[in-house]
Amino acid sequence: MYSIFRDLAIIILSAKFLGLVARKFAAPQVVGEILAGLLIGPCVLNLVQGSDALSTFAEIGVVLLMFTTGLGTNIKELLKAGPIATFIACVGVFVPLVGGTLLYSAFFGFAAVGTPEFFRALFIGTIMTATSVSITVATLQELGHLKSFLGTTIVSAAVIDDVIGIIVLTCVIGASSGEGASLGGVLLNTVLFFLVAIGIGFVIHYAMKWLDARNPHTQRITIVSLAFCFAMAYLAEQYFGIADITGAYIAGIVLCSMSDAPYVERRVDISNYVIFAPVFFASIGLKTDISGLTPEILLFSVCFVLVALATKIIGCGLAAKLCRFKWGDALKVGVGMMTRGEVALIVAKKGLEVGVVDSVYFTAVILLIVVSSIATPLVLKMLFAKMPPVPHPSQVK
């Protein structure tokens, strides 16, 4: 029981200290927080090990991060970015899926379609499709570009990417093992969730505007908003099989036009910045354990990381270019979409449960998460500094 307090003390102090060090070296703070997890975790000092309690704190952190992202969204910019983000997400899933399948086949041999080995290769590609928006969100927020058209496009594409990734995962699991829901069931659940979210959102939107008008800048606005966030996260995950972060993001979108939305965003962000978000970012480093590496696994893991990063940058970047973004901004979209996180781990765990992949491939997944989590903020900051964003043609009157 009391070990969780010790772990939290170590994580918060080390994450914030290394976050400040990272900022001193002109790097985003999230890089320092991830490195803190690597330093205090099994990789180096082994002061803190992963636990269910820390996982819960980390999950709350990413849910609140997505909620505040939704709260800070410009709804007009989101509606403009919607079709573009959907196209980018579709291409951003297809290219890594093909790249991962070909990579596994190149290492272990090409197999006939429908064989267990073929589905194993396909599942490696499925792991690559997942995008984790949380680190990109934190970086864009720190750089001051989160609410721009470009930032909204990246966040929206990443959320849509998760929904498509769930559909792909279900198809591959169902085809390879006979378990899981049908494709039709997944599509139906997805459509039903958004229909329910629209219905609930319509009611909550007007109810919160009424409450806000009667009780402006009060704690009850923040409390009710938080309750709605967690309720939507629970509803999405438990009843529709959609990622909880998608539900939290939708909750933020519903409340973003409320007069006190910036006030709620600031209040929630304070709690998240102090405790939950540092635990989430540090937990990425905590999950890394390189003790079981062999030369063969290491080589495959390195190639896995390179292919996973390259396919997202190429796929999403070219899709953004086709959507009339300038080359510099298209590259930012590709880099912003290349980070992987909790969704990739969930996909890998699901594959392990049904026997599609072996646990040895977790090394490659963890390495991908760590490398992409550290590289994405650094590269994004460099790109924004060297190539300032250019207004999209849809924004030019």
C-alpha cells in the first residue's frame, strides 16, 4: 500500500527535475519525463517497478490530457479539418500495415495467405498502425500550436486512426483465431458510439451552458465537467469497445464552446500537470526492460522501429501533401503521427492473449514506443523552428 507513495514521490521529483533539464537544453519537457522513467525503472536504477496503481494513474493522466485537448479545440477549425484528418488517418493506417507485414515476411519468410505465419506477419503490421496522440498533444501545447489548423488536423487524425486501428485489430484477430467480434459488429459499435455521443453531447452542451451562465467561474463547473469526461471515457471503453481517450476527447469537444471552457481547461490542467501526466510519461520508460535482448531480436527490433517510423511519416506526410499542405507542414503531420504509446501495447497484448504473436516481440514494441516518444517532440520542435507553419488554402479567404 505505502510503496505507491514512495513510487509517486520518486516519479514526480525525477520527472519534473529531468523535465526542467530538458527545457534547459531546448527540448520539450516530455522528453525529460520519459527519460526519468528509463532512469528510475528496470533499465538503469530499478528504483520503481510498474504496478496496477501506477498504470491507473497513468491512464487518468492520458484521459485528462485528451479531455483538455478537446476543451481547447476550435470547433470551426475541427469541422474544416475533419475530412482531411480522416483521409490522413486512413493512409496512415494502410502504409504501416503493409510495411510491417512485409518486414516480418522478409525476416522469417513469406507465407501463403491464410496460414498462421501470414497472420503473424499481418499482426506485426497491425501493431505498427497504432498512433499515440498524447505525446504529440503535449508537445504541440508546449510549442503553442495545439489550437492551430495544423495541430487540430494532427490530433483529429490520431483519434480517427485509433478507431480505424481497432477495426483492423478486430479483423485480424477474428480471421486468425476465430475469436473476437465481426467486422460488422465493430463498425456498428463505432457508429453507435458516435450517435450516442452526439445525442448525449447535445443535451450536456445546453445543460452545461445553462449551468455556466448561473454559476460562472465556480468549482462546480469543473467538477461536473470532470465527471462528464470520465463518464464518456467509461462509456466508450466499456460499452462500445472504443479507446477511453476517444471518449474523453469527445467530452472536451462537447464542452469547448462553453464560456468557461478555458477556465475548466486551466483547472484540470493544473492537477494533470502536477501528478497524473508525469506518471503517464514516466511509465513509458518504466515499462522498458532490455535484459532479454538477443542479437536476432535486437536486429529485428531496430528494423521494426525504423519501418514503423518511416511508414507513418511517408504515409501521413504524403496524404497531407495531397490535401494541399505545404511540404514543411506535411512533414510535421507525418512526424506528429509517428509516435506510439499505450494503443500499441494494447494491440500487442491482445495478440499475445490469442497466440498470434510471441512475447519476444514486446521488446520491439517497447523500443518503438520509447524511441518515437523521445524523437517526436525533438523533431517537431526543430521543424516548427526551421519551417514556421503556412496557412492551409482552406483558411485563406
